[in-house]
Amino acid sequence: MRKLTNADIKDLREYERERDEFRAEIISMKKKRRIALGDLMTIVFENATTMRFQIQEMARAERMLRDEQIAHEIETYNELIHDDGELTGTLFIEITDADALREWLPRLTRIQHHIAIEVAGEEVRAEEIDLERLTREETITTTVHYLRFRFTDAQRAAFADGPVAIVIDHSEYDQRIELDEHQRAELLGDFAA
């Protein structure tokens, strides 16, 4: 997968002209790439387009005008663009109630180590991206985790035919969500990129 460069990021005026259309495209794309993992979590599988949107929106919100500011954002978000044979995703713990957060975040420590994609009878375990910067103490987890899944050639070949499932095997949260054919097709495109 090609990583983003400064040339991919439009200046603020140019971005404003395309923003509404690009935003609609991203919303549609993310609907296909967002998978509910039970009642508490979702995962959005990222690609260069979703990361370009994140950078453009960050630059817009922060009024970034200098190339070095944009370069820093590109370096950060390029980590979330998958390499060949991989999928990357952002895991969200979707709890908004403060009391529920205080209850669940300590219970879900190390959740990132208990997520896998099951394909061809094998598990592809998640690896957390940017662990040092994003992980808090071992007594509490964060509400956002960036994950990478590395597939073998055989696993990628089996992905198209399925079944494929996302599995969470944490002692406090146990889920198995089978991907439908549309979700598999959407993600399969990442392997070909």
C-alpha cells in the first residue's frame, strides 16, 4: 500500500472546495469498513483514503499551514495505513456514560491482546500500533486502540471465500462476529492495494 506524502494533502482553501463531497465519500466508505463487535466496541478498518481524511480534518481544525506541520501528521497517520498482506483498524470502546467508563475501562485492560481475525481455521492476532504512546497504566485501558493484522498468503487467499470472523477472547468481553460477504469484499480490496 502506498503511504501518504505532502503532495496528497491539499491546502486549506483547496480542501474546503472538495470537503463536502470527500466527507460524504468517507462516511459511505466507513459504513462498509465499520464492524460492531457486540454492544461495547466497534472496529473501523483503515486505508490511505481514511487516513488522508483524518489528516485533512486535523489540518483544517488546527489551521496547519506549514509543510513541517503536515509532515508530522503524515508520519503519524501513515503508521495506520496497512502494508502488503495486512489489515489495520481502529478499535473503539463505544462507551459515553462516565459511570460506565469507570466500570469498564479497568475491566478491559490488555483488550488489544485478545483480538484476532479468524480465517481458514487460523487466528491472526492483533498487534497494537504505537503501543508506547497510547497505552496507559496496566490498571486501565484507553477507549481507542490502533491494531495491525498480518496475514500469510494462504490466509489472504482464504479470506475471499470465508468464513472470516473477528474474535475477542478477553475474560470480561467475549465476542465472535462473522463478516458478511460485503464486508469481506471491502477488506479484500486492501490486500490487492
